[in-house]
Amino acid sequence: MNALSVDHLSHSFGSRRVLDDVSFSVPEGGMCILLGRNGAGKTTLFSLITGLYHARAGSVLVFGHAMNANPSTALAEMGVVFQQPTLDLDLTAGENLRYHAALHGLPKALSKERSVEELRRLEVADRIGDPARALSGGQRRRVEIARALMHRPRLLLLDEPTTGLDVPGRGALERHVRDLCRDRGIAVLWATHFLEEVSSADRVVVLHEGRVRWGGRADRLAAAVGVANTAEAFASLTG
């Protein structure tokens, strides 16, 4: 079963078509890179997948649950990290996680246990009692990912998660997420415009001007486009 299936999804703001007949899937336990330049429609797509926007045409299925018909069940399977930071800066790292857990109905004892566990895995457990505003940008991102995992989702969505981070910070965050995918079997949809965040074995969906220009394994992209490397293929598809 696919963790996520997006079928013939279209969306407009007034007369402006932002997404046009977008279809792709993320396999259970797989890593999928949604690759597109700024303005390609990635954030609008995330808003549709997570139910922030209502799809005008097409469908979104999360482990077979239709977002339009059964949003609560679909959303329960997701953990989401949006492009814009969403931590409460006046709460500590641990309080941000426990508040999220309470919204999902987790008992207090379990939420405390998981907050320590998730922050430890992402190497920020030593900051659990610090206000979020005292953390660096990379640390805040790790806390956001830890928060998204508190309710044990099977699908993790990350919209430009490394925006604003330096190169070492971006690399560390990517490694943490890939470890989660490998160790827990979580399916991941990672939206980015950084080619260096694409690994050869990843499934890649190239989005440009609201349309899917190519989909498949990253190591097949250059040959499919008929160029020497991934960078040239991306430039050709989005040029």
C-alpha cells in the first residue's frame, strides 16, 4: 500500500492555476523528494495534502484514507513540519512536544516519556527545559520534527525543512530524517529546492509551475532527460 497517493490534484487561486493535474505516490516506508524551485507549488501541495486547503479537483489518500471523506483518520497518520516555523517560542522544547501530544490525546506520562525519547534521538534532549527562543535555527527544526513524531505517524511531511540553516545544519537534519525512515519504516515526503539533498536511491518528483515534469528514481533522472547529470536534468526540466 502507498503511504500517500495524490491523484489528478489541481488547485487555483482565483484565475491563477497553481497546481495542474498533479499525480504521484509515496510508498510505505519510502523516501520521496518533491523537488522544485521556489514558486513551483510545493507549499500549496502540502496545504492540500494536510487539509489546510480544500482540493478543487483530484484526491489525496493517506494509507487508503481519503482526505476529503475521512480527514481525521488521514491526519492521524501524518506528522507535518511546515516551511514556516511553528514552535511557541515562550514554551520550552519539552512543553511544545507535550502540548502537541495532548492535542492527540496522549496520556501525560506517555507524552513525557516520548518527548525525552524523540528529543534524544534528534540530539537535542539536553535542551528539553530551554525556551524555544533560546535554541538555534537547526535545533528548533529538530524540535519541530520531534514534535511531529510524538503521536507515532507513519507518514512524515517536511516542507523545505532546511530553509535558513547553514550547510552543516542542513546535512545533519537530512541524516536524522533518513535514519528515521530506515529505522522506523516511516514514509517521508521531503520538499526542497536543494539538489544536494537528493540521494541516488530516492524517488524524486520534479514539480515546476504547478505540474509534475518527471517522476522516478533519482539515479535515472539524467538518463531519462538525456543529459550528463542530475543538475543538468533539473535545469532542463525547470528552465
